[in-house]
Amino acid sequence: MSSKQEFSKSINNTFVERFDEKIALGGLVKPIKNMISVEMPKYKCHKEVWALKINKIVKDGEGENRESDGSAIITPEEKGYGEIHVDFDYIRKHKPEVGGYYVQYKGGYESYSPAEDFESGYSLINN
């Protein structure tokens, strides 16, 4: 096997590929070239968050002939909640999409989670 060929080895349910720009592990790992790595520590979520499913996103200036500040208005799917104004940094960092979730953590940190990830990791505890 030449050094350019790819090989995989299974060690305790962790797959390591060498001589490739990918490392396929049970967990997420940044690509490393010509290196062997091990799976990162795995964690299970047990925190409580506040979240609303995103029904609509209107970016500032959308449909208007003016310069935008990059912010947006998120309209939640759930009835009884107002629109949420998010700034340019939120949009740039999280790239929210309709159908995903606007998430707020204790302490006020705002985030975004794709629907599949959120729904597989969180259960509704009140409504």
C-alpha cells in the first residue's frame, strides 16, 4: 500500500483514516492531514433552554431599495410570541433557516439549531 492510499483501522468503535484530509470518527474532528487522531470526548446535553421554531426570516432592507444593516426579524411558528430582532453578528454566525430553532440559553446567549438536531436533543418540558 503506497503512502497515498487510504487505510482505516477500527479501535474501540473509532475509525481512523491516515494519508487523507479526513478523519472519520464517531465524533466530530477537524480535518488533519497525515496525522492519526482519536475521538474527542463525548457529552450528553442536560441543560434547559428556551426556544421557538422559526416560521419566517425577513432580512433588514429585503425588498427595499436601501442599504441594510445585516440584521433580521425572525417570526416564530408558535402563536402568541412576538417577532424577534436579531443583529448582523447573529445572522453571520448562526445562519438561521426557516424550520430551525431560535434558541436562548440561561444568561441570555442566543443561538440557532437546525430542526433535526434540536428535536433529537431536547424535549418540551412546559408550554
